[in-house]
Amino acid sequence: MYRRKAKYKLPMKSILEDYKCGKARLLTMWEEFDDPVVKTAQPSLKTGRKWEVTEAVDEAKECLKMKEAIGQTQTNRRGLGSTTAKWWSKAEGKEKRDMIIDENRNKEDSTRVQKAVQQPQQGQWTNWDTAIQRSLTWNDIWHMAPLRISFLIRSVCDLLPSNANLVRWGKKDDPTCPLCQGRQTTEHVLSSCKVALSQGRYTWRHNRVLQELASVINTAEGEIHPSSTSSTVFTTEGGVKK
């Protein structure tokens, strides 16, 4: 739900992630002060028992130095040299602080991905390599019907009431599809049923919209450019053309 690079992004932020980034930002700002009084005071930032801000900042710095030692690598399908990297040794002031914050956010994001990979059902979206990324804004959610929002979120987590899920939840005994007799999962219903594919059920609504658009365009074109019919008059041999 809080992933920044997911295939289906929601406009929500993790409170825990913002809390950690805020503490890390405050610590790095104190370290950059030139005032000797502030440096000698060494204020301590109180955090929980499971997370320490100084350890997180030091770990982020070491990761950034390690990335610089390794050099720029390719992690996506873009061509070499299509992206630019920021190096820790060349950054100063606010840029270093932002790099530390981004590194902490990437670590939190990686932790969420690791947890999702361990979930065989709700984490299936981690294998969507060819899916197109889509991001929802608060404006989109505000104008959506509640049932549509529920469908979108549950479809990503595979929590829709398909026959396979109903059997898993103890609500039904037969997980087969009534059309093709295959196992009816969420993916099967949305895009993989052979009978629905052969009957054109997945493209029926789209084709109907195109059909209406084509009908309107043809009618408008006929009104703008009416067809002119001209008759050919044949004159018999020896006759006079009228």
C-alpha cells in the first residue's frame, strides 16, 4: 500500500517511514551546524527500542559510499547512460541530507517488498514484470465509486471472491470455472478464460464503444460531404443530344 515503485500506487505514505526520515533529517542538520556550542551539546534524539537514528544514518552513509565504490550499474531495461547518479563524495550540504533520506526510504521500501514476496497470494504483484504502472491520486479516489476502489485494491492483492478464493475461505466447495471448467482464480476471470477469449467477452465493451464512435463519425461525414449522384444519358445513333 505504501510502496513508491509499485505497479499500482496509492497516494498514501507510511507514518513510520516519515517518522524515521524526520529523525534522520534532524540529526544530519545538527551535524552540519558550524556553531561550536551546538556541536559540544550533542543533543540526543529519542527513538524507540527497535530503531536507533544514529545507526540508521551511519548505515545510510556507508551504503552511499559503497554505491560510489561500485559505480553506476543498470537495474532496469533502459539503455546504458540513460540515468545519472549522484555520488556521496561530490555532494554537499542539503544534497547529502537528501541522499541520506532517500536511502532510508529505499530501505523501508525494500523491507516492504521482502515481506510481500513471502506472501504467496497477496504478494503476487511482485511478479508483474509486464504490467503497466498506474498511480492513483486523491482526486481520482474522490471521484470513484466506493465499490470500484474496493475492486481495484482487492484485485491487486487477489482478494476478490473468485471460486478459488471462496473455496480457500470455506464458502464454496467447487473452484472450477463454469465456462471452461478450469480453476477460477482472479487472473483467470479477468484475462485467462479460454471460452471468454474465444467469445470476445473481454473486448465486447471496447468494441461496442468503437462501433458507436464509428457510427457517429460516418453520420457526420455524410452531412458535411453529401454524395452527389449524376446520371449518364446515352444518345442513340443518329439522334440529337438533349
